[in-house]
Amino acid sequence: QVQLRESGGGSVQPGGSLRLSCAASGSTLGIIRMAWYRQAPGKQREFVAAIFSSGSISYAVSAKGRFTISRDNAENTVYLQMNSLRPEDTAVYCCHLLQSGRYEYWGQGTQVAVSS
């Protein structure tokens, strides 16, 4: 079993920045990918960014150029640096972990609110 704990959400004005963290604990061997998803009120959950154990990174179009995903392998922690935030970035951001054997885990989520 893996536990994911997110932190770093909050309220910010448009144009501001936030840094989200997701720390994985428990049986963390064989991590294939860690990723961020978000879900805005009344909308489907959507992919934001992912980082693979190989170091490969992918971003949603909406995140490219503004968000940066990174990972501290020693701490099994993934970060999402979000800059130039917009009101449409308001959502609950959830961490996702994919492990060998196709096990996957979700965090509880952290709220991000962007408004003036």
C-alpha cells in the first residue's frame, strides 16, 4: 500500500504562483509514474502533468509553459510549481501514483483557488 499526502494548495490572485507537493509513503518500490490531475467544480477530472521514473515529463496543453513538475526521488515526493495562475486553474489538485503491477493510488487532493 502507498499513501499520498498533498500540500501547498491555497488562494492566490491571478498571475500568482503556488507550489504543490505530494509525498508518497509506504511500499514505494516500483514507482512508474507520478502525476497531478485536477477537478474543477462541475467538471471532469483532467490530467495536468506527469513525471516518469525514466525522467520523462508530459504536460497538458493548459499547463505547458506555466507549470513545472519535478520529483525528489530520495524523498518520493513530486512537486508542481504553478506560475501565472488563472481563475480557470481553480480546482482540487490530486496526486496520482502508478506502480509496477498496475497498482495505482490517489491522494485526497488540495484546493487551489485563483481569484481577485
